[in-house]
Amino acid sequence: MTNIDFEELDNKLSTNSYLGGFTCSQADFETFDSLPSSIPDHLAHVQRWKRHLQQVKKEGDIIASKKMPSEDMSFEKKKELIGRNLQEIIGEERMNEILKSGKDLKLYWGTATTGRPHIAYFVAMSKIGDFLKAGCEVTILFADLHAYLDNMKAPWELLALRSKYYEHVIKAMLRSIGVPLEKLRFVQGTDYQLSREYTLDVYRLSSVVTEHDAKKAGAEVVKQVDHPLLSGLLYPGLQALDEEYLKVDAQFGGVDQRKIFTFAEKALPALGYTKRIHLMNPMVPGLTGTKMSSSEEDSKIDLLDEPNLVKKKLKKAFCEPGNIENNGVLAFTKHVVFPIFAEFEVLRSDEFGGNKMYTDYDQLEKDYGDEALHPGDLKNSVAAVINKLLGPIIQTFQSPELKKLKEDAYPTAPKAKAAKKKQPPQAAVDNEPIAGKLDMRVGKILKAEKHPDADSLYLETIDFGEEKGPRTVVSGLSGFVALESMQGKMVVCLCNLKPQKMRGIESQAMVLCSSIRTETNRTVELLEPPVDCQIGDKVFVESFANQTPEVRLNPKKKVWEKVQVDLKVTNDGIACWQDQKLMTSNGPITSPNLRDASIS
């Protein structure tokens, strides 16, 4: 090749993963084979493309236009691919027996056709790619009847339309990551779940399953309400019967399905059927740090979201510096980006070190934990990858037929007519007692030290005057607040967040600080209570002084996230929520030096 050819190739690959776009093809391998052994170092995109093709050849992972290598794959390699990134396998010995016998493992993955699929589905799709590479026979079940039985999340009249929508979306997803569709089987639940034989087995199962066991099995999956419908109790039994009627060896799903899986292992033998193998993926946190859900708009990115909307949602994502334990953005790279692309490029300006290519997730996690990687750079880079994945899907849904299918399957609910009455003042509209749900208290730091496993974190022992003794608190203040200045310090803490492990140590509260961020710097300081405050004194928003805080905030309701948006320090140094001061019985909470700052 001439230098001009190299430059043209590098330019083409700057906007595409492969020569043909997002999918590896025969043209990539033919071009790869014609390259000289030495490629100029400045051609970063050609270098990246070459490394990936070398990895593809090394693993025999040739997708789309190449024959799947499973026929010649060893037992060990098949087992490694099947188990990659799984959290748990129940029945691993039975799986090994099947693989050692030379037979292909038959498995299915089911999805209830409720809300519109989102990017978390790529976690399952990447694993389905692994299963296919290992020679597995994979069935994807569109569980339309389950969608209706789960508290009628999908109306009966929309079941067929939503199943059709799911089929088109999932096929587009698989194409976008290069999974050959001819290796898959798609089944709609009502095609066999309304048959005489299946219905008879439902009745047989109901005669051997207790209400307690059925309710327990669906606790993590079926929508929980005060007065559950009988349909929700049928749900776990139907999912168990699917394993028999789809004639599979194994079922694949998220770890939130574990109770249903263990239920199925007991239920099927009770009917004379063989219990199956169960493969479980970890649950990937959503953008708010909780489970990614179709019903929580801010928690998920829809597969048809435009690039600007993807960036906007990621900009709002919970991505605390140094926090690797509950970080949805980081988790997406582990469970989607690396399995699909085998590498991840962090995009950043030359001023902050320039772009950096990662070929190993562990190194990316280490750099983020050590705060060598900024959250903004991680978010921007993940947004670029997501938009690359979504591009072919959005293009597929430009057709008039699929646009109409989307509108028919998910019709826009009519807006309720506003009642003609005097509108309350804005203060009253915003005056939902949400800020009064926070349990903020004055505490004293008895001891502060470096976290034993993370340079970016501090480990504090804080006394709130509780009978059970001091609490352990982990905070990402290393590099921002001097450790020696924290010893014996009186601080303000949020005490009713759900405890979370940070680098292996459970944090039981959060130290509140003010901060100001610029493009090149971030300044942080601890909020201070009045000097006369005592350990355990209540901190409250002015108008909610008499409200009793919740014992523990429900993460799904995102109370802290909603309140935190309006927490700030005024130009007088007073901590406020909206226009109301954060108070104690001895006066307001203050920030010693920072003004017009945010609070977190």
C-alpha cells in the first residue's frame, strides 16, 4: 500500500469499526491479509482495526461472513465462552457432561414484551453471541403472555404488536454486533402456551405448588403490589414449563431470575420432567446507579434515542469519581463494550493526555478507581460507543412500516385535561415534602484514614450519638480534602441512604460537601454546622423542620437525586435547598470559603 492508501484507510476507519460499517466482513480480512507487517504509528485507527482483527483471528471469533469455529472448538474453550461474565451457573456439572459428549447445548433466553427495549439488552445480546460462538442452539422467546400476566404490563390487545416490535428490535441489535441470525430461533409464547397440552400442565402444576412458593419465586421479577392478582402467581410456573416445551437444556437470564430458576428446578420434576441448567448474568446498574429499567426514563437509554439525547442522558448519569461499585456507565463497558469490541477508546483532549486505548477492562477500572480517568471523559467515550451501536438500529427503524409498528405497539397516552382551577403559587407546587425525607445530622469524625484498597477514597468513623455506636463511612474526598483536617471534625451527613459497598467496605452514610468544578479543576470543602451544635443534632430544610425523615430512602424513588439537584451554596456561604436554608437549632449550615457552589 502507498502512504495515500494508508491515509484513506485510516480516515475511513475513524468513523467506522470496520470497512463495511459496524460489522466485520470478508473485505476486512482480505485487506488485513494484504497489509505489510509494519504500519506507521500515527495511523491510530488502522492500528486499532488491525489489533481487533488479530484478536478475532486468534480466538476464531469470525462473525457475519465467516464460518463459526465451534465445530473444532475444545471443551475448555466452549465452557470459557459460555461462562464469560456470568455471575452464576446452576447445574454446571450437567452442562459439562453435554459439552464433553460433543453435543451442542440447547438454551433459551426469554423476554417479556412489556416496555420498549433499552441498551441494557446489549448485555444479553453479547452473551447470546458468546453462546452461538460456542456452538449452542439458542432460542429467543418473546414472552407475550407473561407480559400480560405480570400485572397487565402489556394490554392484551397490544401483545401481538409488541412481540413483533421486539422481534424487529432484537434482530437489529444482533445485526449491529455481528451475530448471524441464521443460528437463532425466535418463538412467540402464545404460539404454544395456549395449547391443550400446555394448559393441562398449568393445571397440573397448580396442584403441586403452594401460594407461598409461587409468590416467593416471582418476588424479584413480578411487579409487587398490596393485593396481587392470581395471574402474577401463575407467572413463575409458566416460565418453568417453557423450559420443557421449548425442549432446551438450559435457560439464560439475569440473576434477578434466580428465585424463578430454583423454583423451576423443584417444579418440573414434580410433573415428571427433567430439571434444567440455569445461566445467570449480573444485573447492570442503570444510569442512576439502580437497576436499569424500561419504566424509569432517566435510568435507561432507548434503542432509538438520537445521539444528542444519548449524550444528554449520560451527562446526568450517576458516575461518582473513584466509585467503581455502583457505576452504571463503567458497568456498561465491562458487560457490553469489551465483550463486543474487545477494546475501548477513551476520548479526551490533548490537554488532558489525549485519547487512550484500553484492551483490558481491569486496567480501565483501576484507572477510574484511582481517579486517573475523569467521569466526563468516561461518559463522553461511552456515549460515542452507544451511538455507534444504535446507528444501524435507528437506520433500520427509518422505514415507514417500522415507524408505524412503533406507534401502534406503544401508543402515546392522551394527556389528561387540566382542571380549571386557580393554580397554586410555584412554591406550593415545589413544596412536596421530598426534602423532609432526608435524614441529615451533625456528626463528629473520630477517625479518618486512607481506604486500604483505593487511593481515591477515605475511610471515616463518624459518631452520630447513636446507641449502636459510630458508623463507617467511605467518601471520595482523597485529593480534595486533607486527611489531617478531617480528624475530630464536625460534619454534616446524610444518614438514610441505602448502605453500599465501596471497594469492599460498606458505607453507612454520606458526608455532604460543597464543590465548584471548572474545566481543569475541582475544589471541594466540607459543609460546617454552627459551632454550638452537638453530635447527632438534626439538620433540616427550613419549611420541613417538623417532618419526620424516612428510615431509609427507597433507591427506586431517587429522592436524594431529586433533592440534590436544588442543593447549593449561596453567595453568602449559606447551604440551601431551592431558596430555603439548611438549618439546625443553632443556625444555618455553611460553606467556609466556597460561594455559588453545588452540594453533594
